[in-house]
Amino acid sequence: MGQEEATMAQTLQMEIPNFGNSILECLNEQRLQGLYCDVSVVVKGHAFKAHRAVLAASRVEFILLLSP
């Protein structure tokens, strides 16, 4: 096996502790700052900025409402 093939065959494994929680915390911080928000949800007259992808991942109803 040549050096190029050996390099391509190598795998890098990384462990990121609490990855899910870290992602959720980051998305929430972005939401609070209004970063990357692409939709607003209005509840009882109060508007909340949100990430369309996060809403769609949380409830099938949002998928139906937010579909293009």
C-alpha cells in the first residue's frame, strides 16, 4: 500500500464530552442574541425569535407549518 493510500485509510476519532448539551447551549445563546434566527413564533402576543431547523426537529407540527 502506498503512502497516499495509507493516509486515506487512517481514521481520526474524537470524543467531545456533552456534545448534545454543548450544541443546545450554543443554539440557545445564538437565539438570545438574535443570530441566525430565521423565524418568529408568537405566543399570546409575545414574539420569540427561533431557528427553523430546531423547531422542525422538535415537533412534526412545525415541519408542517414551516415547509416551503
